[in-house]
Amino acid sequence: MRIVVLVSGTGSNLQAVIDAVASGELPDVQIVAVGADKHGTYGVQRSADAGIETFVVNFKDYPQRSEWNHALTEKCLSYQPDYVVSSGFMRIVGEEFINAFDGTYINTHPALLPSFPGAHGVRDALAYGVKVTGCTVHIADAGVDTGPILRQEAVTVLPEDTEDSLHERIKVVERRLLIATLADLAAKQHSS
Ligand code: GAR
């Protein structure tokens, strides 16, 4: 199963997938490329360090969002992936991208969707005062963190939690869910 992973930041969840592939935990998964929407992300750096092909489709280089979206779509298509995984990719992709990867664009989110979508899922959950939050892996559609849910798990909010401490505990669960989801998808592909 060929996957392209998209990142905007540190890529610690991506690192867990890289490690799972390297250790043989995901024997049927190949990370064919890692891409970012800006230069200088640690996610791209760590992928290059792991010998994975990388690319940047820099959002700021395109006057129109649709042009960026077109370039990103074409770039991802060029790797002929079975799935594209948004792992901390913080840009909304447009219709062209969603149509090209209809049902095969996977996103992870640090909250129990449909609660607290958007760029600040952990902060928003803390601000609301929920006692339980969590993470979601889902098939992404054209909305913001919307689409059919594949896996979801709860994480308890502790009284002393900060956004960082809670996010770190969520990410531990998120990594496990993402790897399990990729294993499910690879198994499904293998048997079809
Ligand atoms: C992850 O928690 C991911 O769910 C979140 O960004 C973090 C990336 O961490 N994505 C979103 O909030 C998308 N709405 P990482 O760069 O350390 O893997």
C-alpha cells in the first residue's frame, strides 16, 4: 500500500509511522513521499533523514488557493498513492484534491470529532472544560475535519492539564490509532 504523507510541522506522528514501517510492524505499507505546504518543517527534515522522498508545494508561492491546490493534487497524484495521509497538515484542501483522492484521503485530529474541529482542537476542548477528549482518524472530505470516522479513542483531561501536556498524551494515542488504521487499510487492500 503506497502512501503519501502530508505535514505542516514537527511530524512526530509521521515519525511513529516511519518507525512502524522500518520495524516491520506495517509490512505492507510503503511511504512513497512526504510533502509539506511550507519550507523548513521538521516533518520533511526527518523524512529526508530516513531516506524518504520529500517535496514542498509552498502555499505562499501561489497567488490563488486553487493554483496551490492544483499543484498539490498533481504532485500527490504523481506518486500514484493508494492513500494520502494528512498528519498534522494544517491546510484545507480544495475540491480538486478531494475529488482526486475521493475516499482515500485520511486525516488525524486531536479531538473526538465532530467536537472541536479546526486548528486548535486541544485548546478548544480545554477552553470548553470537557473532562474527556481524544483523537479521531477519519476519511477526509471537503469540510474542516469532517468525513467518515475510521477509529476514535478517548483521553481523560486531567485538572492540571495545559494544552501541551494534554496534546502530548493525545498524540501517544493518536500514533497508535494511525498505525492501526494503516494496518487495517493495508489488510483490506491485500485481501481484495
Ligand atoms: C496532531 O495532533 C494532529 O492530529 C494535529 O496536528 C498534530 C500534529 O502533530 N492535526 C490537526 O489538528 C488537524 N486539524 P505532529 O506534527 O507532531 O505529528
